[in-house]
Amino acid sequence: MPKKILVVEDEPGIRLSLSDELESAGYRVFTAENGEKALAAAGCEKPDLIILDLMLPVLDGTEVCKKLRMRGDRTPIIMLTVKDKEIDKVLGLELGADDYMTKPFSLRELVARVKAVFRRTEERSSDPDVISFGGIDLDFKKFEASKKGQKLDLTPLEFHMLKLFVKRRGEVLTRDDFLDGIWGEDNVAVSFRTVDSHIANIRKKIEDDPSRPRHILSIRGVGYKFVE
Amino acid sequence: AFGAFLIARTIAHEMEVLKIKSDFVASVSHEFKTPLTSIKALMERLVDGKVRDTDKMDQYFSIIAQDTDKLTRLVNNLLDFSKIEAGKKEYVLFDTDIVRIATEQVERFKKEQASSSPDMRLEITGEIPTLRADADALSRALANLLSNAVKFTPPGKAIRVGLSSDGENVVLEVEDEGIGIHPDELGRVFEKFFQGRNALSQTVTGTGLGLTLVKHIVEAHGGRILVESRPGLGSKFSMIFPLKSWPEGS
């Protein structure tokens, strides 16, 4: 059964070429030219992945992404952006998207990114769903987290990073491990600094004393290690 | 203390100018990147030989042509703005068939839009006399108004282009059923770099130069531009051109 992709883009040329390219690659493609139609199509067609332009008429990509996440829709989203400075925002600090492409992009590159996202999604489906440690409960399927009974507000990206930690608990993970495991081997623009920034945010949320972490340890000159 | 105040005010002003310039460059860059991405993606598939069906190929070439037109309009707007700022913009006047200009622009926009985009129609009332004008500038002004109308009007709503004459003036107006303009912004829409907001108060893409150019073109032809708007219901921009002759070289 071919995977279904929803392409949300108001520029006719991008929408047409992208949907043709994805169909040539064996996917079943639906399109929407604005945010309102995107929300309707996501609910109706239940795509396996959404490619979502950030700047859309009437209801923009930011709002579409937020509304999808608010209604519990965890479909992977690749955002199409123009501005480099939006990358951190797009990738989960606020929006909960899974990956991004900046315009202008090559179709080949985008298809490679689509395949990487599907690969990561399949790997995640065979991983443990729930884990508890040090008063913290994480449910990776429901994207719910709590610390000593109090709800924790983790972004989808932070969940993915914690899942990678849990999967390889006790091992030292380098920043490259995160870049490859979370953003994909084809990623060229997310930096080590971005990885460090996300880990700092996770520590603030799960550690009793972020300056003296007990679960996410820094291994000098190498990376990070998760201990329960 | 007064000296320190003046210095602080100068610095604040300089920083504001730098921010405006920076935001403008970012907006222009964005306006270029989207049609360029479209052209790049379509060409990639054509060059790779992935488009075999002739109807599909026609569709690809048609969109590439439209995107090239969009980029040309953007460059022309920037060049016009630059000349206006330098006080060097001139208009060349000929007897101009404004009916032809309006018809061409409406047809072009209708062709560019998707089938579910706002419905656009041209309404000509009575006989329209020839206008002594710069045809290219009038086309540009109308294109800018139509571009804005499409940007701010959701699919399913209508855009009306009206052309009429009362014997003394020719009136060319663009009326939409879009989101309208906030009352506190109505007086600012013709300011350079000013950008409107959509229904969620998010800034819409654009360089903020389109309406500035429209106003300059209309006024350089001895005319005036009026705007009426009701938030949530739509806007109407009316370009009023006098028919009486006026000095050449204005």
C-alpha cells in the first residue's frame, strides 16, 4: 500500500512539480493550496506525511501545524521555509514539525528528506512506548510526560531526542548521532549548537538541578549519556 | 543632558532605519525565492526528462512563464521605486486604450489563478474615452492592485474590476470581498514598506511598495486614489484619472 503524502503549498508550480515528483517516487499524493483546506484534507485523507509551506494565504503554516498538534495529530510534518532564522522555531521549540527544507530546494533533496522521515518513523514504531525513571514518566506513543505527577510540557522534538537516549541508554551519544537519528543523514543545516540547545531545554524540564544533571550526563569531548 | 538626549534620539532613529532596511531586504528576498523555487522545481523535472505527456509539459511551461512574469513585475517595482526615491521617475504619455489594459490584466490574473481562487470579473460601464497616459505604468498600477486583492481575498469570494467614465474622469477601481483593512491601518496603506495583516494579525508577504507605486503613478497622471474598506467584508481602491490634458513630462 503506497504511503500517502499531503502537499500544502499555494504556489502552483511548486505544488504541481512536488506532487508529480512524489508520485513518480511511488507515493500517493493529495494537495491543498491553503491552510483551511490543509486541515480538512489532513482529517479526511489521513496522510502518512505532510509537506507544509510556512507562508500560506488566510491560515498560514504555523497555525496549521499548531492546530494539527492540538487535536492530537502526530503525522510527521516537513515544513517548507524561506527564512533560515525560522529553523529552530519550525523544528519543535514551538511548532512540533519534524523536519524542514529552505527554498529554493531541489526536488531530489526533498524526496530524500521524505524517505528519511519515513525511515525514522518506522524505526520509532518498533521502540518501547513507555518508560519511567527518577519520578519521570514518558509515554512516547501518546506524547505525554510527567514529573512526580505534574504534567511536563515537552515538544515532539524533545520526545524524539529522549526516545533516542532511552533506546541507547548507557551509551554515549555524539551530536552527530542526534543529527543523523533525529534530523536525518541528509541534513546539512542543523548545527551541533542546535543539538546542545535542545538538550539544555530537556534538562531544564526533567532534571531537579539542570546545572548538575543526574539523567542526561555530559561526556566531555564526546557527547551525552542517558542514565536512569 | 540635552546633548545626550539628541544623541540617543539620533541613534534610535538610525537603528530604526537599519531595521526597516533589514526587514525590506528580507521581504524582497522572500518574494524572489518563491517563484524561483517554482521555476527551479519545474525545470528540474523537465531537464531530467520526467515530463513526457505534452499537456503536462504545456502546463509546466505555462507556469514557468507566469513565474517569470511575477519576477519581472517585482524587479520593475523595485526599479520604479528606486527611481522615484531618486526623483528620476518619468512617464511617457500616449493616447492609451485603458479598456485594453484592464482586459489584458484581468485575463492574465485569471489565467494565473487556480480554479478555486477568488472569482475575478471586469465590468465596463458605458463608453470609455482614450486616456493620455503611460500605458506601461497604468498596467503596473492595476497589476499591483489586483495582486493585493488576490492576496487578501479567500477562495470562493469575488474581485470586481470596474471601469467607467463621467465625461470628466475615467475611474478604474478594484473591489474585493477580502479581509479588509484594519481602521487603524487605513491611513497608512500607501506608505512605503507598510505591509498589511491577514485575519489572524499575521504580516502577509510582500515588499510594502506596491501601493506606494500605485499612488505615485496615479498622482503623476494628475489623478487621485481613494480607498474604502470594511474589515471582514472587503476593500475598494479607486483610481480617478482626469480626462483634460495636463503638462507633458510630469
